Amino acid sequence: MAQDVKSSAEASPRWAMVVDLDRCTGCQACVIACHAENNIPVVGEEQAAYGRWMHWIIIQRYWEGEYPNVKARLMPVMCQQCTQAPCEPVCPVFATYHNPEGLNAQIYNRCIGTRFCGSACPYKVRTFNWFEPEFPAPLTEQLNPDVTVRSRGIMEKCTFCIQRIRRAEMDVKAEGRQLADGQVQPACVQTCPPSALVFGDLNDPNSQASQLARSHRSFRLLDELGTDPAVIYLKGGETNVPG
Ligand code: SF4
């Protein structure tokens, strides 16, 4: 990964994720890494039967072609960190807002659980805590102290592991350096075996994410809605995917 150092004159980063659909095997290692990093509870078999899941990243499966020439395709979908986010104006208590780095932040202790944001999100990537999350021992030992454990009635979602972004920013500030491309890696990016996920700053034209975003294979989900997402997909190789 390129180690270009950004000039201090550059503006705030625009954090983005590039997802190469040609590389994703659907192994779901990213899903597990996200659970572990962000203290996401496992709802269990009974609640899953009611459609209550708590993943911040889901591997969508869809079919391409007609029987018998059908292929299963896989698409990791997380919060798209939209520039024009439909979830933000509908929150009556401003629990979700846009931060200067282009992320849709969520203030958990302000959320009152109306779920308007979940209804407004066209990507359906927000999850709601229906029950008080339980982490029976020894699972308490693996809770991440950098991330709060959300309680019942709270809407939550992917933050691009903002705790890792903040930690990296503090580290380089203490060392008097600038963040280098690839220095911040959300848990899913760090874990993905075939490196299908690339995280970086779109405001840095030399970042790996920026270069991939300029690929002729790039597209964004439901782009016609005008949400201007920061998650960019690269089409699968043989045929194009919906988008
Ligand atoms: S870890 Fe990588 S390859 Fe596996 S499902 Fe997630 S994005 Fe796809």
C-alpha cells in the first residue's frame, strides 16, 4: 500500500471505502471482525428468526442469470456514509449528524429510538437494539474499551471504526507527523483475507482508495437517489452488477 504522506495544507479527509466485488468471497470474516471491534451483540437463533440482526456490515447475496446458468454474487454492504444522508434530517433530536470528515456520526446517548433514521435509510444498514445486549463471561473480557456498549432502544451503525481513526490521528499528532495512506484500517479492512476492502481519503488523489475510485469498474449503490455515498464498489469481472 502506498505510503504517500499528505501535505499539511490539505483539507479535512473525506474517508471512503472501496469494495472490490471481484475479490470478495463471502467468507464473512469482515462481519466477525466488526462484531469484535465494535462490541456488537449476537442476537441468537430465536431473534434472528424474527429478522432481528445486529450486523453493521452484511454480505448481501443476489442471483445473476437465469436457471440453469445462475451465479450467486456477493456484495458487502455497510453504512454508505452519504454526503446527502437521508437519515440525518429526520432525526428529531439530532442524534445523527454529519462530521467534518464526511462521516455520518451517531450520538448514542442522545438517541431516543424513534427509528426514523432506519426508515429513511435506503440501504437499510442501521440496526436497532431491541433488547439489552448481553455479553456473558468470558465474552466481557473481549469488549473493546474504546467503544461504548449500546443499551436497549438505541439505533446503531457502522462508523468506519471512528475509534481507530481517532487513535491514529492522536498517535501521529504526538509524533509530529501526518497520517499516511493506509495507516488507518477499520476492522473489516484489516481482516479481509483477499483485500477486497480498501479504506482511505478521497481528498488525497494519490491514496489507494482514490485511485481505485477512479477505476472504470467503479459505481455506487442507488446513485440515482443523490445520496453521494462514500462507499464505492468495483464491478465484478465477468458481468456487471446492479447499481
Ligand atoms: S472478509 Fe472480505 S472476502 Fe470475506 S466477506 Fe468480507 S469483504 Fe468479502
